[in-house]
Amino acid sequence: MASQFAEPGPIAEHKVGRCFLCGGTASELMAAGYDYEIQTCSNKWQFLRCIDIECGLARLDPRPETSALGVIYPHDYYAYRMGKISTFALKAKEWLDRQKFAGILRYGCKPRRYLDIGCGDGRYLRMVETLCGLAKVDLYGVELDSRAVSGLEAQGYRAICSRVEDCGQHLEAGSFDLITIFNVIEHVVDPVALIKDMHAWLAPGGLVAIETPDTSALDARLFAEGLWGGYHFPRHWTLFTRESLRRAAEDAGLEVVAFAGQTGHSFWMYSLHHWLKYGSRGDGLSARGAAPWLAACFDPLDKWGLPMLVFFTILDMVRRACGLRTSSQLLIARKKCD
């Protein structure tokens, strides 16, 4: 993905200092790296992993100040321009998403009101509208980008322009039968607090589906020192294992009903993209890798990346069918009935 910043400079940082799941302060260095994908800043970032063996949650520490969100999430960020990727890739993603929703809805009744947190351009709102026959007034989306929200409001959806952490004032407790948060919870200030909020917003028996990177996956281990695409420096702030995600859901009062692996093709591709362009050490944003000219073939949003996107999608589908963990995990949990 090309950057709109020719020579990025540093941005303000915020020290975190503690684990959101267990509250501990003792940690170890997990990985370090730069904003390899968009090059919005020159800071070197690090993930710290809680050393409590019953926790293992990883946090970006320090992380960007919230005042820098407009810098690290430019208007051409991929979530806002999904319609610009190839028709074939869009159709394939739509098919995968339908399979995902079919698996989620198997654990609950047809929803009467739906909330998608981090709704982007609203593709999941449109999908649930079609699959479940909901009216647009019962389809809610939370999104930070004002342009995306304006577009959804013009279409009649209940779109809320807000940081996820501040959207509670717009949402009624106990009012949603289905909440989805796909590849968003790793971006928020306190994901553990957000899971508790989602529990409050759910109606009794309602479902929440959380998709997020899995740091125990094969590609995460292969590129563990800093080049793994799942790090997504500096936009991913918290990373889970399956065990830590389960603990966070159960601590919030949710009943975990299923885990499912999802295709992590973009994590595979960006890992190889970073290795080819920046080198095995990834020390800085200068193109010093073995084959920077080949890196575009591993960019999921580049036209030359389509063959690799297909390959890694199929690879993860096969690995999932064999019972192996993929780098994207989906937790499905239910709010207990009174």
C-alpha cells in the first residue's frame, strides 16, 4: 500500500504500563518493528507480553497517543476502500464472509437488531440485511471515519461516528441480539473493558462474535521478531492467544460456545512483503531487503498480489480443515439468559 507521507516523522507516544487482562506489570519483549505497511510515522514500536503463564496477553507499549489516530488511520486506509480491490477478490471475500455468518448464526436465533463495531464501508451491515431480512433502522454500525459514516447514514443505516471506546452513550443496554467485531478489538484502548461493554449491550441469549489475530499461529511464530503481518504496527494495540481471549470473554460473564479459525491470508502476505522489502531484521523503513521489487506480489491490495492472495486463502482453508490453528481466530460467545 503506498503511503501519502513521503518522509514520515515521529508521532506522540503513550505509555501503557500494565496488562489489561490480569493487571500485571511484569512483561517481556515479544517483538519490535515499524509501520511497514503505510509508513505513517518513523517510530519504532514494541509488543510486550505479560509473563503471567495464565495470561500471556501482548500489548503495544508505548502506543500512539489518541491525538495521532488521524495520522495512523489515513482516509485511504484499506478498511475504507474495499470497493477498490478486484472484483474476483471481493466475490471470494463475500463468499467467505457468508460462510462465517452462517457459522455464527447457527448458535442463536435470527437477530432482530444487529451491531457491527468497526463497520468500515458497511459490508457486514448489508450482508446481515440480506441474510436476515432486517430493516436498515435495526442495523447499527460504529466507525471512526466520518466519510464512511456519512455514506452509511445516506443509505439509511444507523451509523455512529465515534471511537469504539466512546460509543456507549449511543447504544442501549440489552438491545442487540448479535454483535460482531471483526479485526477491531486489537485496535482499541482497553479490549477487556470493551468485551464487558458488549456483554451489557447484548440481550439475554444474544451472541457476540470476535475475530482477532492469534499469536500462537504458525506464521506468527515464523515471523515472530517483528515482521509478522498480524503486528500491524502501530495500529494493533493488543494481541491475544486463544486462551487469553477465552479468559477475557468468560471474565466478562459470557459463555464461550465456539472457536473457529479464519483465513489469515493478509498476515501471511504482509509478513513476506515486509521480509522481501525491508530485510529479515526489518530495522527501519528503507527498502534493504533481498528483493524489494518482488514485494508488491505479496501486498493483498495490489493487483499483482491476487495470485498469492488465492494461494494463502486456500492454504489456510486446508490447514483449518486439518484442525490446525490459523492466524485469525473467531470466538463466538453468548450472554446467559436470566
